[in-house]
Amino acid sequence: MLAAPTGRAAKRMTEMTGMEASTLHRLLEIGKINDDGLYKKSEDYQGTPIDADIIIVDEMSMVDMFLMNYLLQSTYQGTKLILVGDSDQLPSVGPGSVLKDIIESERITTIHLDKIFRQAAKSKIIVNAHRVNDGEGFISKEETAEDSKQDFFFINEQSQEKILEQVISLCTGRLKNFGDYDFFENIQILTPTKKGMLGTKELNKALQQVLNPEAENKKQKSSLGSIYRVGDRIMQVKNNYDIYWEKHITNEDGTGVFNGEFGTIIDIDEKEKKLEIKFDDEKIAWYEFSELEQIEHSYAITIHKAQRK
């Protein structure tokens, strides 16, 4: 059995292994999450037992103590549990640093991967990640191997206004010098915070203005301080187990859109008071105008949200 904390991580596991993977919430049949991010309490609920000989859980750094408790209660004695994750990633949004605490306890057999292999060593991203973990600075030009990938650039700016200019420049054609990068297909902006000039709220407004501006015949809808337009990139920010979706290409249908899934607004119907979204896995779902608190613009997202992939 393959499982992960988020829908995006489960989808990626399915793509890479060719085997069906599930989110832990769906596997354990855990209910929705409260607005404060904590699971709804139920004195009797113990989680749904998992009938498997081996359970592999990916992205363990995202698992908080409540979810881990449900997982352990739902695992039969004799089942092998393999936990995969990176304790150097940001901790879970909920309470507890489960993976880090398990490793530091030294009570569980642990395999630590710390070697950069030849192929990975060509990536400046990977090399710099290891250097940062070791307390070192970014790799210099002098230290860079000739066959290194041009996949990491550090632009040193002190002014927030200048940083915003750099971000907009990079998103509107500047990166074409390094590849045929289209923002809507290839680029994602990450930021540490939601607030401030360089937080997600202001960045999304600025990027929407240059990447998907208001036009005479372009439909849009104002909701909760945001303006949603046809063509906007959005992200689902809550687990919705009940919303109906269709996949026209494969003639499939089903229910459920989960926290962290990305999509594009393809229609806004003022008469029916609905908004149509096509998600990156080809699901098409309709949202009532009253349900728009479930989505946010995703031109820029927080690093925490990006980690929930």
C-alpha cells in the first residue's frame, strides 16, 4: 500500500511507480479538517484498518502527531511500515515533528541518504541544498563544474520594490534566454509569507495584473477581496471529499478535490452563479460562488504550500 499526506504527493507516487497511491486521509477515512487546521475530534473514531502487508508512507515530514496516531491505530500487528521523508524540510502544519523525533529517538531502524551521486552533482540546486544543510554558502562560479546544469541563480537585492521588479521580469519573458519557459506551464513563484509586499496576497495581485489582466470580454468574479478571472491559476486550499468532477478525455467521473491541487479557471457563469475549474490532472469541477473560499490564486504560493506536493 502506497500513501502520502497530500493529494499531490499521492498522485506523484502513482505516476512514478505505476501503482495506485492514496492520501492518508482517504486511506484512513478521516473526516474534514477544521478551520484552525486541527482534525475534528471523535472519541470513538480509531481510523479505518489498513489491510496490507507493507505500507509505504512518503513525505513523512508533513505528517503531524494526530495523523500519525490514526495511522498507527489503523495498522495491523505484523504489517511492515516504511516511512520515507526528509527531516530537513519544513515541519508539519499541525503539531509535532514526528519524523524528526522518530529519527532522533534512535529506536527505529533508519537509513540516511547523504551522498550526492554523479548525476545529481550536476544540479546546482542539489549541491547548494547540501551546502546550506552543512552551514556553508552557495557554490561560487569558481567551484562550479563545467558540466553543471544552469538550474540555480542567486539575485542579491535589498529593496522589496527591486525584488518585485525582478520577479515580474523573470515571469514575463526574461527566462526565455535559458529555455522555452511559459509562466502558466513551467514557472511557480514561492515566498515565505502571506503578508507584505512580497507575500502571496500582494504578489498574486501584481502577477495577475501582468499575466492575466482585466479585459473587456474576459469574465471575472470578485470574492472575499480577490478577483477571479478566466485564465487565472488557482490552488485548492481545503480537502473537499464531496465535490463532483469529470474528466472528458477519459470519460471518467468521481468526487474529491484536495488541498494543494492546482488548476485553471476556464469559465465563470453569472447566471448559474458557478465557476468552472480545470485541474492539472484534467479533472473539471464546478464551484458555487459560495464555495470560493476553497480556492486561492496560485501565481505565488507559500513555501509551506509548495512542500505539500
